[in-house]
Amino acid sequence: MNTETEPAFFETNAAPGVVGQPLSRVDGRAKVTGQAKYSAEYNHLPGLAHAVFKTSDVAKGRITGFDASAAQRVPGVLAILTHQNLPQPAVSPNTPEGKKTIGMGVQMGFLPLTSDQIHYAAQPVAMVVADTLEHAQHAAALLRVQVAPEAPTASYQDAKAQRFDPSKGKGAGEGRGNAAAAFASAPIQLSGTYTHALNHHNPMEPGATTAHWEAPDRLLVYDTAQGMAWMQKSLSKMLGLPADQVRVITKYLGGGFGCKGSTWPHTILTVLAAKAVGRPVKLALTRPQMFTGMGHREDQEQTLRLGATKDGKLLALLHEKTSTTSPWDDYAETNAKIIGMLYQCPAFEAKLQLARANVMTSTYMRAPGEAPGSFALESAMDDLAYRVGVDPIQIRLLNHADKDPSTGKPWSSKSLKQCYQRGAELFGWSQRNAQNGQTRDGKLLVGWGMATASYPVHSGQGNARVRLYADGHAVAQAAATDLGTGTYTVMTQVAADALGLTPDKVRFELGDTVLPTTIISGGSMAAGTVSSSVYLAAQDAWQKLIKVAVMDAKSPLFRAKPADVEVVQGRLQLKATPGKGEDFAALMKRAGLDDVEGMATGRYGAGYESAQAALNAKSDDAGKDDAGQHSMHSFGAHFCEVKVDPELGTVRVTKWVSVIAGGRILNPKTARSQIMGGAIMGIGAALMEQTVRDQNLARYTNASLADYHIPVNADVPDMTVEFIDEHDPYINAMGVKGIGEVSIVGTAAAVGNAIFHATGRRLRSLPITPDKVLDALRQPA
Amino acid sequence: MQSDLFPDSDAPQPDDSSRRSFMKQAGGILGLALAPPLVAQAERLTAYSKTIEGATEVTLRVNGQARTLRIEPRVTLLDALREYLDLTGTKKGCDHGQCGACTVHVDGRRINSCLTLAVMQQGKEITTIEGLAQGEQLHPMQEAFIKHDGFQCGYCTPGQIMSGVACVKEGHAGTDAQAREWMSGNLCRCGAYANILAAVREVAQRG
């Protein structure tokens, strides 16, 4: 199937419908009445028991024994499970082969409770299962763990950390030209080292698993999963069961931001515990355990060297990144990608270095790579603008990439210039004082900053089913998830338009592996993939009905060629003479059909454009992003005003504008919310978010929501979000790009650039807390 | 602005111990005293008297109905609602009074239900998110949250709505700045704050 033979929404639904309208969330009523059921809320299971983790106080060492005498005396205790007695998985991720077998669903190459080894602080070392939560908590508190501690390594900042290049000498893989030589001969040379604190996703709903063995070889799991198919596969591999014997349900998901994209240890351990006690078991991570249970954005340091002409045209970019990783894995965010593609620059080189420490494996967090990478690049571009003496927007226009500099391919669509222009209008950018430190509001220093945003369209594919009933109702289905992104709502809109129905006649079902398999809700892939699948499934249903019509002697379309028939608003009619046709309901009634089903595979990104890539891509795999003829990205621009108190060092964001070009926007209401949410998370990373790891003990010192600060309502200013209307025929049948991640890219730099404008001080260490601002203000500008 | 942050003498006050308002009203020391895990609290309680160990019959008035349940005295109001009464609309985000997801009304005042024990709330009127609507008729705050898209994932939403209703009733939604401050004990990681503000202000202005 390719773009020439596959129907596209642009063609079949040219007339305005409900797609693109600001529909209120269809799951809104369930969410505001408390009826929406999240994964720790399935209390109906018979004999449901509660599990609680006992975690390690030390970051490295060996378990030498347990004293469970007091814990066992707690009434209601069903089991105290440790590495000595927990049923072990059929395949564990503890070896590279095992991890490969399990697949992309498992991020961490180590499963606790499989040996006596302690590799990171707060690693689970035992599980207590009891009849009530209180009994389990109490027994876990009484359980004594004897440990032989060893000196841990805390981070890349520790001199004894083992450092290595994960690409094994091949460099980061991306590069062009002779960057070192180009930099050395560049008239303007800028160099900066940027640090990004360790961040945690901290979705409001902690990770939770409710595991129920319906039969000795059949498992039902209610879990906090962004990726249904990934979790189903990883659990089935670890348990040695066929995938169809593992059912995962996630009807409502309380945020994720990447940390719920993987199957983390608590899920499989709860499943094994349920097996051990022969009862359904529920485990919800505590908030402190959320800091050591579902990954994080790694602490990292980037050095970016930028060479340019006297006029500000880029000549060279050299990027080096060092970050902390776990004792077993080599995951690092790919910051270099955005640095290599965002601007026209003939020479580019990237190096990556990891340092092993006693921490759990880091993972994808909203725009992994693009978010911290853009902080370095967009801060450096701001420096370049000041150095050359041009406006920050002008320096970006000067270096605008008319095609993807990292691949040489044309863009599928790129409306970045419009984003700059519209953002500047909405913000009032033309009123900006070109000089730093000149604008004041009373004693406060006022600064304006902006930055570019971009996020790639990853290649993905997935299935959907549509069932249209003769009475004019319909159900659409895909095993997608809605982590607050609006999947329930936007897919209802897509199905409604594709079927010519009003949205109140359509129900979209998701969050269950018995539904058609689709892509993870992550990597900004769900909207484009699932919407295309639903749309194409509807087309499949229409094709079935067209075949019925042309064979039905009582139909006005009898003996017409199927290719000559179109469906407009639920009416089957001849393309040439639209007056000749009939409504689907009349046809189905006459044919005795109560319902008709359509099924289709929708493709997103390079897989859509390139049939070859589509054949190679796996349904649960991101596929090859570079296989198509075009480079595909969402773009945007963020504008920020800050007010800095020069006596206290506090920074308040007081105005925000984001303009995003993300292809077709399915629902501007939910999309606006998502962009604001990404920007707010970016403001958090810029100004307050950091998980602090004690450099001696390798333990987190602030693993709570009182001490890990995320933005609160009073931190958030009036925000303006707009979208650029974009028609992209290359990315999928719907013309939809993702927007969940482009929303955060560049945001920290926009804040930092505004602080630079306010104070004349460049702050390159996130988060920019008052102590850092005061320190900088004490230095000469 | 400053005066907005402190209790007025006669208006009903939030009894919540959330991050911002609690710290400002009571200072950090008391906050720390409440912070230890509830298991430890229960241990302390049992040390004083053996007689309160084990499950006893407790009657709670929830959403206008008397509900009798057998629970231990160390069971928090939040866990009593979620685990024993299957009223899972009230959410557990931190269990330590830091996020506000568990906000309910007790005798008309907003409290963090994770910071109180169920046995302490006998004889009081407890209202949860499940009790806010009148049958099919949503409370104006619920309607406003849907209209303004005051949520994404929905997990903080019941707490935000309960807090929002109380915030208006307390007279703390008179200006945008005031409402932002008095809604800051309810964290939202999806970042729906501007929409939450719009919903709370609309209900406040409607009177």
C-alpha cells in the first residue's frame, strides 16, 4: 500500500467535519465525577491482596540475610518474598540475550529479587504480600534486611566512575564535514558547557500493577502502561507464555511522560507474587519509589562549540555529552540529533560518553534528547545573536535549514518561519529592547527570550477496527492508551468524520490488548498512527458496503464499478453523478446486515511513505525513521518573558507564547492543553526541577513532591498557544504530526534566554535556581 | 496580594496541609512532624494503648450515607475511601499531603484525606468527588472543568475540583492571582493550570 492507492483524509473528507473542532473531552464526565478507573482501582477481584516493597537503604552491596520473625507475626501476611523464594521468571533481562528476547518493552537490564546483589539505592529487596495494605506496610517495616554494603559510585561527576563510549568508537553516528577544522578557522568561536539536572517524570498517578492469574497459564494485568503491546510482549516473554495468554488493560492512565512506556520491575514482580500467593495482587509504587522505580532523565553535561562567520552563519557545531548510566545499560538521550538537524551548518560532529554509577537505568522523558539538546543549542544561538548584534529571531532565520542538513532530504513540511512570525506578533516581540539588562518593572529585571522547537516524526504502524451498526452507531477500537493526550476524544472525532456520523454516535475503545494492536503512546506517535488506522478501517468498512451495493439489484448502485462509488457523509453515491446513491442504513437494512466491520493498518512517518520501510517495520517497533524520501518533523517557536528579582535571585515566568506547526490539529482544545503542559514541564526543568543524588551515598535526598519541585498553579502565567495550519501529505493518511513532545523542546532555552536578556548573565546549569542567579549577578556581565 | 495568603477571620478555611498553604500557615516544623510514614504513626499509637490494635467497626458519613466498615485505627481516610469503600475517585498521588490529589471535604472544608485517619472523621460529613453531582446534574465546577479542559490525564482532577469548590466558597477566588495561590496545593503534572484557573474563576464569578 502506498500513498497513491491508499485513501487520504484530505481527499475523502474535504468538507469541514468534527475533526479540527474544539470538542470537549469525551472522557471528561468520567474524569470529573471520579468514575474513571485507573490501574490500582480494580477492587472487585476476589481475594485481592496488597503488596508492598521493602527497599534497600544502601546503593551498593550484597544481601547477607533476612530477619522476618517480627514481620511474619503481623496478622494477614500471606508471603514475604525475596530472591530466595520468589518464583523466578522464565527469561530475565539480566543478560543481554534475555533483554533482547524480551524486547523493547523492558528498559532495564536488571531485575531485582533475582539475586543477592544491590546495585542502586531503594532497589526492591523484598515484597510483602498481605490481606490489607496496612498489614503489608507494617510487615515490610518490621522486616530486617542484613546487608554487606560497599562504596557506591554516584554519578559521572565521581572520578572513579567507569567511562565509556556506548557507540564503541563509532562516534555518535551523526556527523558531516570536518567540524574541528571548520571550528578552528571560524571567525566567531563560541563554547559553552551546559548541565542538566536529573529530572523525574512524576506523573500524578504512581506506577501500579494489579495482577490476576485467571488460570495457571493465563494472566490479566491492570497496569499503568503507555504501550499495551510492548508490555504484553515483555510479560509473555518473561513468563514463558504465548502473548495471547497475557492480557493488559489500561483504561485510564494518570500521565506518563515516558516513564510508563516500559515494563519496570514492579510489574513483573507483582505478577510473580500473585503466582506465589495464588491470589490477585495489587501493588502501587509510593511517591518516593517513583524516584527509583520507573526511570528518570539522566543527569548530564554537554559542551557545545559553535563556529560562525562574522555575519552569524554557522560553520561548525561540535557537541560532546557525558551522562550517568546504570551498571548494566548504555541508554542515553540522543541530544546530538536535534543539534545536527535544526540549522543549516556544513560541519557537525558529536561525541557521547557514559559513566557507570549505582543508579537505575534512565529512560525516555518527554522529548528525550531534543529537550536537553535544544537547551544547549538554543542557548548558544542566543549567544551568537548577541555576539553578531542581530535579533534572536533573525539569527535563526539566517541559519534556517531549507532541507534537513543531517540527511540532505527535503522536509515533508516545515512552517517554522510562520511560527517565528506569528509568535513574534502574539508576543509583541518588535517592542523588545535589543540591549540586555535595560528593561525594568520596579526593582525587577525584565527579559524576553525565544527558542526554536522541533521533534521528529518517528516511523510507526498500528491496527484499528471499526464496526458500523445499521442503526447509525459505531464503535472504533485500537489498543492505544490515553495518558491525558486526548486519544479517546480525537479518535472519536476521526471515526465520526470517517463514518459521516456525529461524535455522540461513536464510541472509541482503547487500553486493552484484546483490541487491535497498535503503537505505544510515546514518541509523539499515537495521534498520527492511530488516527490513520481508524480512518482507514472506516474506509475498509465502506468498501465492504460498496461491494454489497453493487451486487444488490435493489440498490441505485447496482452493477456500478466499486471504484466509481464514493461515500460522502454516510451516503454511497456515484462519483460522476452524486444524485445516484443511497444512505448506508437503507442498504444495510435491505441486506439484513446489523453491522459491518472494517479493519486496517495505519502507518506513520517514513513507513507510510516508503513501502519498503513499511514491510520492514514491526508493529511494536519504532521502525526506521530515515527510510522515506522526506525528513519529517514538527516545528515550533516558544516566547517567554521573565521577571528576575536582583536581590533574591528569584525568576518568575510572566508571559508565554507557543506557536506550533504540527500538521493537521485534530482537536485544538486538547492540543492547546498539551502544548501548555509541555511548556510548563519545560519551565519546571528550567527553574526548579532537580533530583539531588548524594555524591557519597548515591541516594536521592529529595525523593518527594515536597522536595522535588514541579510548577504549581501560581508558577504559571497567562499562556497563548496557536497552531499553524499545515497540510502534509507525506506523513500519514490523516496529515497528522505529533505534538506531545515538540511542546517542551526549546522551552528551557527560551527561559534561559529571557534571563540573559533581563540580567546580561548566561546561565548554563539547569535548573536556574535563585542561588545560581545571585552568584551570576555578583559576577561582571 | 499578600493579605490574600492569610486566613480571613470569618471565612471558612481550608484545612489542607498541602505544600504551599500549609507551610505558609503553620511553618515547616509542624509539617515535618506530620511527615513520617503512617506505619510509624500507627506504631506510636499502639505503644500508648493496646486496646486500639486490630480492626474495629467505624461508621463514616460519606456523601450523605452512613457507611460502616471494619478497619484498623491506622487506616487513613484516603485508604478507607479507596480500599474499603471502593470510592476510588479520591486519588493517591503522594500519601504525604504534598500533592492534593486526595482532597475531600469534611464538614464543608477541604482536607487532604491522606493526612487524617478515618476513625478521626466519624460523625462528620465527608464529601468526595462521587458525591458532588446531584444525580445526573453535574456540579457547576465539574461542568466548568469539562468546558475549559481543566485536566488532561484526570488523576489530579477530583482533588482539583474539590479544592476549587472550596476555594470559591472560602472567597479565595476573587482574582486570578488569588485563585492561583489558593489552588497551588493541588499539583497537576500535565500542566492544566491555566484551564483550571479559568474554570475556578468562572464558577467564582457566577456566584
